[in-house]
Amino acid sequence: MKPIRQLDFLGKRKLAFAFSGLLLLISVVSFFVNGLSLGIDFTGGSVYEMHFNQSVDLNKMRTSMADHGFADANVQHFGSSEEVLLRLKPVADVKQEDLSQQVLEAANASQPQPGEMRRVEFVGPQVGDELLDDGGLALLFAFIGVLIYVSIRFEWKFSVGAVLSLVHDSVITLGFFSVFGWEFDMTVLSAILAIIGYSINDTIVVYDRIRETTRSSRNISVDEITNAALNETLGRTILTSLTVFLTVLALVFLGGKTIHGFAIAMLIGVVIGTYSSIYVASAIALALGLNKDDLLVTQKESVLDELP
């Protein structure tokens, strides 16, 4: 059985491994040299809720905050266009009362009528550290969950390939944030978790097709079977990725500053995840010695296939 397309994906796997290795190396080196620019979700800081009697132009307010020395201020609407939520990273050697007054003056300077401070909260660095630890645990548990599921559903070499491809996607996506100094906050962490779910879905589709092709084509090699499966699922992979890519691209340009980090992370993750589903996940399984015996139908797989 020959697929419509005959693109030799596996013939380029050495080149793909070299490309992935280069991206991973750059990412890891950047983690050590630059680190991640953590947002106040993780570093702690101050949160201010302000009310104005008119609709607030956030761009003017951000400019005013930067002019008053608060260039890293995170400004967003809160409930309505008259309510503003402003978050700042910790400011050294300034009392909280004085800082609140400076923030209010900077915010009012951008508006025709002054507003009032409704709420002030301080997020300590300890809370930020706990959130960072919880975020790391969330990623770890996601990887473990995928490993368990794919181990039950498929042969262990597929499981290792799937998890390593997810690590590959996550590290490279975070590497972009480290290299370019983009802020890493809870929305970006949420995007990384979403990328894991998106990427494993594509990988599972490819793995299923490899197994199905093995059952119907027993006289060709595993490499040929894998290449055929990748070609047969290519149309589905491209259409799915393109749909998500265009949606996220709209969020990048129209979603506003609040979800900009999330949108950028998703945009990078969709591209890297699609690439890894085609070039990385299956190639790793083959590098681990995947053979036809591993793909034979077992009783356990038959039962799982019959489940709704």
C-alpha cells in the first residue's frame, strides 16, 4: 500500500537531529547565561486596582508608567474599561506607601481625570517561589502522565520517543523566551502545558498509523512503514497545525498585552510541535531499535482498541 505522497522524512532524520540538537544547545546555554525573565507571578511584587470615571487608554498609561520609571509595569483592564489592574515587580528601597502614591501619580498623568486607588496588595517572593515550584511540578506530572498513557497504549520505545519529543518542544519554546528576554509568567506556563497536549495528540495519530500500516504491510521494513505513516498523516497534520497557527497568530496581533506571552509561546510551540511530530518522535523510537515485533498486535492492545 503506497501513500499519495512519497516524501522521505526519515531520510532527513540525521539533519533533523542536528537541527534539534543545535536549538536545544542554544536553549540550554541561554538558560545558564540569561536565565528566564520571570514575571511578578514568580518573583513577587505589588498589585494595584484603580478606578477611573472614564474609559482608560492602556497604551497611554503604559507610556506614562515608563516615563515615571515603571517600564516593567503590567497594565490591563479589570472587569470594565474604567477599571485598571496594575502589577509591578518588587522595587527596592521604597516604602509601600510611597510606592503606591508614585504609581497613582504616574497612572493619573496619562488620563484627563484622576482616578482613585481601590486596592493594594503585595505579593511576597515566597509566594512567587511556590508558584514556580508548582509550575515545575505541573510540567513534570504532565510528562509522567504522557509516559504512562503511551506505555499502556503503545510499545515502550514509542513512549520514550513521545516524552523526549515533548521535552524537546518545551525546552526549545522556553529557549526562545530566554534568548530574547521575553517575560515568563503564568500565562506562558499555561501555554507550555497546552503545547504538551497539542503535540502529544499529533504524535499519537502518527503512532496509530504506524501500527495500522504494520498490520496491513508486513513485507516492508519498519523505516518504510514509518515513512508511509508520516506521509499518510501529513495532510491532517498540516491542516490542524495551520488552523491553530492562524488562530494564535490573530491573538498575537489582536489579543492585547495581557495574553501576548501566551500567544507567542503557543505560536512557537505549534511550529516546533508539528516539526517534532514529523521528524523527532518517530525517529527517536527507531533510534531505540523499534522493530516489527514491537508493532505486532498484543492482547492488551486489542482490548484497548475496542474501548470507546
